[in-house]
Amino acid sequence: MKQILLKKTRLLFAIAVTLLLSSCIDGYLKDWTFSSGVTNTTLLSPDSSKVVFSKDVKGNMVVTWPVVYGAGGYQFTLYIVDDPNNPVAVGTENAVIDGCSVTRPLQEDTKYKVVIKTLGNVKDNNKEAVLASTAHYSTLLPAYAVIPDGTDLYQYFTNTAIPDSTHELAYELVADGKYTLSGPVDFQKHWITLRGDKVHHPTITYGISGRLRTTAGFTLKYMDFDCNAMAADVSDASVLLLSDVPDPAILSAAHNSYYIIPKDIFFFKCNFYGINRRLIYDANVKYCLTNLVISDCKIALNALNDGSGGVIFLQAGFANIFTIKNSTVWENASTAGYFLRYNNSGRPDRAGFVSGSINFFNNTFNNVVKTGQMGNYSGMGTASSSSGSTVYLNVSQNIFVDCGSQNVIRRLSAGTNTMIKTLNNNCYWFDGAFPQVGEIDHTNGDKSGTGYGQDPAFADVSTGNFTVGSNATIIISKQSGDPRWLPIAK
């Protein structure tokens, strides 16, 4: 019995000691006056391999590192290093931190570097670390492969198999790289991101037969495209040409036999130059794009072939949600044609959706299909009236100069009032005047009461500089147009 009591006593003593030590360590993390037993030492900075990056419930970045005993705190800086030669501090640079973690705002597609230096402790005669620790973190999708500078992408993907994967695969092009596309590359059912460098875009020069094709989710980011070689009179000449052999797994027999691409098709921070015919074309296959997004892009059109069908032409199908935002589109000659065109049968309920939308936010359009139509898709105009589905038209803070035969909103709303419209602070200007009759007074025009006319006095249209003139005070005050060309309103 005595042995059992003795063992219990020892166990309780061990537990008490463990709890005491634990409370001392916790106290040390919160109170630098705790004596760690480390004295008269030049300290080291935290082990960079043990710096941990995580997210809190609000989506902020949390940086945590191991304690250095005997420290008097830490000097901490978080940098954005998308351009390694020009790091940008996030929060206070060289902040003194009394603890082992810091929270900072987190951005997508961003490269970070953290610098942590252990500070000395006068009480224990400990000196600060000679060197800081550095650790790196990126919110970019990890690259599956980096494609060397000077590569013909047609030859690369002809000779390089894409692995089967249910996940998105990112192929990365190097900063300032020069690439060609001599023939068609069909990614088929693979979910692909093709991206360049956020600061120093690589350039892809299309050959006459160059095409990027897919029947799945697809993203282009941080690249420039020279499209001049694609002929205007070739029917499939398009920067993105959907596959003519669609993935049978996405066929919806229950919904009018649409091939429904469930993941986004997304163009982000890309610049397209010399488009002679189309930006996007469905190859006359009955696709429904669940979500088509163009964001922060510049799109320069040559004199479009009037028979092109549309800059964005879904001849057999449609996009259930289409969004263009923070972008600039311009044409170097006055032509007819269409900017956004769907098959007239395209409508949300016909592909199994309850609602769909067409969204234009903060864009600058100049001389785009001047004698043509900005939108053409009569099926979208019959929703909300006879189908039980709803189409929303959201057009806010755009500039339309010499666009769409002075009937921008009429055509974007499919010539009806059945769409649920939200129109705010759009500027309309045509042949040097405010097209009041067509854009505001027309039955299907901008009835929001916020539409207005003002000459934006662009800096230099011939070079693609659409900086708004300082006298365009209404435009500046309402912050209409692509934000890259706008001064901040005072």
C-alpha cells in the first residue's frame, strides 16, 4: 500500500512541476521580464525554417515564429516582393514586436518576404542578433512547370504531356520572356492557368495559326499578347477558341444539350494588341460558360472584320454570367459588328440556371463597333418575362466614347425592359457631343438619372493612353472609366 501511495505522490509531483514550467513559459511569451536563464549572450534570430504563415478567420495573414529565450523583443517587417528590386512594406517597417506573431492584410497572387531580427535584452545583458532571419511566402498557385524564355508554346505542349488532374495546373512564363504560338494548343478538359510575371509581363506573339483552346476552366494572367498575325478573314481567328471537341462529361442532356463549363474562364491583368477578328469564340459549339470574367485588361482592336460576329462571340451558346471590369477596350478604326454576342436562344433557364447577369464595371471604351452593337442576345431579353428566370444588367461607372451607334444601353439590355437594370454614373460621348436622344431618351436607354455626357479629353488615343484630361471634372468626380487612367477625386 505504501508503494502505491509513494507512486501516486511522485506522479502528482511530476504533474505539478510540468504545470509550473508550462505556466512559466506562457508567462515568458507575454512578459519579457521573465528570466529565461540566458544571459551575457549575442542572440540569434528565429530559425527561418520554423516561421509559419497562416490565415485567421478574417482572411488576414498571421506570421508566427519560435521564441528566442533571452530576447528583448523582435524587429519585424513584412514586404511584398512581386518586384524583388522594389520591395513594398506591409504595415510598419522595422516594427518592434513584444511577442512571437504578427497579423497583416493578405492579398491574392502576391509574393511576400518577412524579415525578423531578435533584439537584445539589457536586463540580462543579451545583445541583439547580428543577422536577421528571412522567410518567403506566396499566395500564387504553385507552378506545375516553368516554361523557358524563347519557347514556341505550340511545340512545347505538342512535346509535353499535361498530366491528368482534378486540380488546377499552373504553367508559368518567365518575367519579360518572349514566346511564340505557331499553332493551336488545345488544353481540352485540363483545368489550366497560364500566367506570366505580375510586374514584368512576358509577351506571346501569335502566328497565323496560333490559338489557345479549352473545354474547361481556363485562366490567363499577367501577360501581353501580340495578335496581329491572325488574319481578319479566317473564321476561327480568336485569342481564345473553345475546343471543337468538347469534353463529353460536361454535356447536360437535361438542359438542352449544352456543354456547361462549370469553372471560370478568366482573363486578368493581360494586354491584348492587334486583334483583327475576335478575343473569344466558341467554335460554334453549344457551350454555356458559367462565369466569364475579364478584369484589369487592355484590349486593342484593329479594324474589325464586319462579319466577325463579335469581339466576344458565343455563336452556339452563351455565358450565364459575363463580367468586364477595370478594363480598357479600343478600336483603331470605325466599324460595325458586335462587342458581346450570344446565340439568340441563350438564356439562364435553358442551361439550368435560375438567373444570369451581364456586368460592366469601371471600363473605358473608345470607338468600339462605332456603327454596330455593343450587345446582341435576344434570348437574354426574354428572361424575367416569360421564362421564370432573371437576367440582371449592371452597368456602372463606365466611359463609352463613339460606341455602339449611340445605343449602348439599348443593345446591352437586348432592346427590352425585362432585364433588372442597375445603371450608375456612366459617361456617354459620341462624335463630340452627349448622345442624349439615343442613350438617355430612348425607351430602352439609361433611365437611372445618373447618365451624363462629357468629353474625357483622353491624353493620346493613338498610343493607347486614355488618361482623362484634368478638365473632365464630372468624370473625375464620379470616378467613371478604367481606374488606371483616373486621378483620385479631390
